[in-house]
Amino acid sequence: FFTYGIMAICTIMMFTSIGVNGWKFEALSVNPMIGPSAETLLKMGAKQTSLIVDEGEWFRIFSPIVLHAGLIHYVLNTIALYFIGSAVELSHGFANCAIIFIIPAVGGNIMSALFLPQYISVGASGGIFGLIGACLADIVINWNLLFLKTSNSNDESNAKRVWVVLLWLLFDVCINCIIGLTPFVDNFTHLGGMVYGFLCGLSTMKQLSLGFFGLRAGQCAKLKNGMIKFFGLIISVILIMVTTALLAGRSGNQSPCSGCRYFSCVPMPFWSEEKWWYCDDCDFVVADALREPRDSLYYTSLEMTCPDGQVESFSVVDDLISERNDIRKRLPGYCRDQCDSVFS
């Protein structure tokens, strides 16, 4: 029921976000996932670090879990959630499935807010990657038993099925990491969620009994299994607490790793000078617009603060701009043309 509940909420929120966007989709150059605008996603509760840290909107580490960048993102995540989530919940129960989904989803969003503060992101992918991580933990902790050689003629076919499952999980990881290079989706949420999912899986996945195979587990093996059982969940909680504290102590657009942006962003299309999206900080620049003389119909110059804090003054007389909204739309382009550094 947990898996179907999450799918239902995601479906409702997908249609709601399209409705808030005026029942229309943005151009593919703005949102290649066939979905709403960034402004709409922010209204719906998308992750943006400056709003979380500077405005105290901490609900944004939870709300992105049920939002999606667009129809492509939603369909792929729903399919993955249906197959992986249903299998985990059927095998390990409602409570374990909820833990494996929610903790990695929240932990992944915190990692994203910490390392990619300049990007807006949404998606249930952190939780889905948590389920994938838990499945990998299940295979790891039961590796010797899953590939145990006995006289049973089904051993070889069982091992092949495990390899097929493992390959499908890795294929899903690769596809989602490629999607994570597009706007409003990020790979820190993905892989952060998988790490948390693996740790939670160590604590929640049931280990196969050696007795089932006619073997006995020694005291050392029992002690080791008991320690592993608590280790994963404890480490997950500690990591969430530490990363939350680090996030709260940083300014809204400050990242501890400026180059990490390229782990989750590739300027596209890479073969053209005119990009659909960039991986810089020009979307966050501000400027003072001036008219000389004051009664002039058009703005004549701008004093723009670049991402690195430098102020650039330049003329915009030839652009014939009379509305401040037009200036806001042009600021990222001005930033890339006028600023020596486009990174904060």
C-alpha cells in the first residue's frame, strides 16, 4: 500500500503542477522533461537552497519527493517505483519499504541542497534510488547464500536470475543518472539516495537463514550480522544530522564543491553556442537599471553584480528596453557577455 500511495500522490501533484502552470508545457529548451516552469515548481515546493536556509522553508527537503520535472520524469519514476517498490514492499513489508524510501529521499535532497545550492530540483528519484540501494544491500549481505553451490539443480538458474536483477538495477541507475544531467533533476539526490538506501538496507533487509540450506551459523557470524543490522540505520541518521547541520550553517548559494555542478549538469546542446541551459551562476545575478535622463522611455545602462561579486557597468541603449521584466529575462545573457567569471 505504501508504494501505491506514493504513486497516487505523485500523480495528483503532477497534474496539479501542470494546472498551476496554466495547463501548458514549457518549451523543451526550458524544460526538456515536458513539464512546467521553474516558477511553478518553486510554488509547488521544489528544492532551492536559498529558500531553505535563508527563508527557513525546511519543508522543501520533503516536498520535492512527490513532485516531478515533467511527464517524462514522472513516467520513468512511476514505472521504476511500481516494479522496485512493489517488490521490496511485498518481500520486506510496509514499514521497511517506507523507511527505505523516505530516509534516502530526504537524505538525498539534503545532499543536493548542500552541494548544488544554485539549482532547483524535484523528484521521487532519491527514494527510488534508496530502494535500489537497499536491493543491492540485500544481494551483498546474502551473496554467499544466493550463489551457494549445493546439490540443488536450481542453483545455477537462481544465480542467473540474481545477475539479471542486478543488471536491471544498474541499467536503471545509468538511465536516471543521464536524466540527472537535465534541468530540475540532479544526481546528488540520486546517488545520495542510493548510499542512504544501501545503509538502510543493511538494517531492514532480511538475511537468508543458513539453516534453510542445511548449514549452521557460528556465534561469530551471528554477532557480525547483529552489528550490521544496527550499523546501517544508525549511520544513516547520523549522516542526515551532520549534513543538515552543515546545510544550516551555509549561505543560500554557497557550495563546498564548486566543480560538483558538472556531476549533475551538462550544457546542452553541446554542439551549439546557443545553449538551452547552462551550468553557471548567471541565473542569480542582480542589477540596477538606470535611465538617463530620468524621463527617458528606455533604460540606458545597467550596474550588474556578477556571480563573483564584481560590479560591471555597461550600456543597454541599443537594446531598447522599457520594462524591468525584460531586463530580468536578459540578465543571465548579460552576465555571460559582461562578467569575467560566471561562477560564485
